[in-house]
Amino acid sequence: MRMETKQSLYDRLAKEKERLGGKALRFPKTKQELLDRKRWERIHIILTRRYEYGIDSYLDDMRRQDHFDEIATIKNIR
């Protein structure tokens, strides 16, 4: 008998969010689609607020844009 280690809450939430990501429609029509969407939104909020899930890529995009703006201003000065 093989004992599996228990996943952390973060891992379980991220796994569930990925699973629901393909099913959670933006505009649900049936009851099940609505339940999937609400569950996905709730998990997304928990991951974002508690674990800052997905924030790093957004911050990287902002830093990259700041870098591009800085390059543009330097080229305009010369």
C-alpha cells in the first residue's frame, strides 16, 4: 500500500482552478455552467488575495512597459 503525501491547499486550489478553467464559461447558460463559473471565480479570488497568484506576470509586464517607456524617452532626448 502506497502512502501519498497530502497536497498543500495552494496546490489543490491551483489544480482545481486549472481543471475548471476549461469548463467555466464567461457567459454560462445552464445551471451546471453557472456553478462551475462561480466556483472558478471563488477559487481565483482566494488564490489572488491569499497567494498573489498570477500577480508576478502582471508585475513583469508593467516593469517591461516601464523599461520600454524609458528607452523611448532616451531615444527622443538624443
